[in-house]
Amino acid sequence: MNASVIDLRYKMNDVLKALDRNEDVTILYHGKVKGVISSRDQVASKKIIEHAFFNMRNTDGAVEEQMTRLRGGRFNAL
């Protein structure tokens, strides 16, 4: 479904029905695509324990060292 900014304001019920049907809603502004709204069922969700920061406080070492390891240093590639 394509929806303009005005459609979001005045026809939100139709947009929500399209999302209930698992349709993507493309948002248009002056005829150009500004974004896409996807149904929650289509978005793959991860478990919280798979996130890199989960249980970070219980790891050995300082938090700064852990952050540097996760981010990677700016000069590691040199």
C-alpha cells in the first residue's frame, strides 16, 4: 500500500488494516518515498540474550575494555 503524509493523518484506520494484512506501507512525501512501515509479524526478532551487551556487567574485566573489544578500535585495521 502507498500512503501519503495526509493519508497517515486522515486515513490511519486504512493504514492499520493494511498492516493487519501483513502488507508493507510505503510512505510518500511529494511523490517520493520517505520510508516503509512493515508489520511487526514480518520483522525478525532476536532474543535479548543474543545481544552483545546482555549480562555485560558480570563479565571479567572493566566495562571500558569490553566496549573497546565489542566496538573494535579505530586503528586495529592498520
